[in-house]
Amino acid sequence: MNLSLKGKTAVVCGSTQGIGKASAVELALLGASCVLIARDENKLSAAIKDLDSSQGQKHQFIVADFQHPHEVKEKAEAFAKSNTVNILVNNTGGPKPGPITEASEQSFVDAFSQHIVCNQILAKAVLPVMKAEAYGRIINIISTSVRIPFNNLGVSNTIRAATASWAKTLSNEVAQFGITVNSILPGLTETARLEALAESIAAKRKVSKEEIWEEMKKEIPAKRFGKASELAAVAAFLASPAASYVNGVSIPVDGGKTGTI
């Protein structure tokens, strides 16, 4: 099975921590040169040091804030004009937890901009060179809420579903050019996002965060949370030549929690 990414370049968003960083680490181990995108230059500088370079990879980063799509557009287009991009990992932090009945209208606008609009900007920037290379992999880190919405994540549930639909639509249009578009649906994974969700629920119920964690684990057949590296392994496979006929799918990586086939 050909999993080698030597000679490939991967743009990885939200890559200073969590699933984004883990994905960059895994892609680099397979030989890819990684371009990290996030808003904190200091964290980007630190993250890039953790990437393997034993196969001659040349890693770099772009400082951009997804709260400012015009900034993302300017920097992504400038990079794509002079660089080949074979892999794009769309990964953006989710909206704040909370019931949909308490969400402001602006929170939906902001989330749509940070996810759908920025994904579209990045995809359009890299698609021309992917078509020219006849090799492209666009991988979207979303959520299992695409299948079954989570309580207390009103805005997130809405935007995540829209992102999955965007990805499926794009996959149908670009497959003929040797480009695949797939989505990974993380379940409860050990990230800062999970901690924020647990703290929000705990505060509303006036119990400890640890108590919420234990309740969450009981609902997972594996009886534990996922690790960012386990999500990254799936992303790395989807980025590889071995996954050339996997297209337009949304894959739950959740220890079996999602109650659908």
C-alpha cells in the first residue's frame, strides 16, 4: 500500500494544537512538506519544530486569522501562485458552546465566515495547481454532530452540517481531475475543545468537569476519549495515494459512539 507523501506539500489549518497539529505531524512522517496556518506566530514557530524533516521536507508557516477571511484570501492566493499544494487540511476551531435558543444572529454569521467562507477561499486558491498536478486531497475536520447533533452546541451543529454539505458538493465537481474531498468526523477527542465543552456543561449543571467527563466516557463503546493522533492517522491515509478512490465521504472517528450506520 502506497502511503508515501514524499515530494508532496500539505497546507494544514489550525495546526498549532490538537487535531490540526497532530495531522501535520503525521503528514510529515509520511514525507510531506507542511505549511502550517494559524494566527499565533509564536505557536507556529514552536509547532514547526515538532515536524519530521528526515526525508528532506521543508516546512513553513503562514500567519492568518480565520476571523478575517480577506487576510486568509490574500495570503493563500499569494502562496498558491508560487508554490505547489497537493493536500489541504481544513481545520478550524468550533463556535462557543451553548444552546441554539441563546445564540446571537452574529454568532452564526461569524461561524459561517470562519468555516465555509475560509474553506472556500483556500480550496479555490489550491485547486488550479491540484488540477495541473492531477493529484489533490482536500480533507475537512468537522464533527460527528453532522450525523447526530450534540446538546449545547447549537451554532456548531448548524455550521458543521453546512461544512459537510459543502465538502460533498465540491467532491462531485473535482473528482474528475484526480482530486478527492473527504471529511473526518471526530467524536469526543482529548482537545481543548472538549475541555471547554465539559466546563460549559458542568457550569450549567453545577457539577465538576471530571464528573461530566466520566458521563461522556460511559456513552462511548470504547469507554475512552479519542486521541488527536488517532484522528491524524485517518487524515494521513486520506491524503495518501492509497486513498485515491475514496471520495465524498464523511468518516466518523469516535470509538463507536455515533448511533448510526
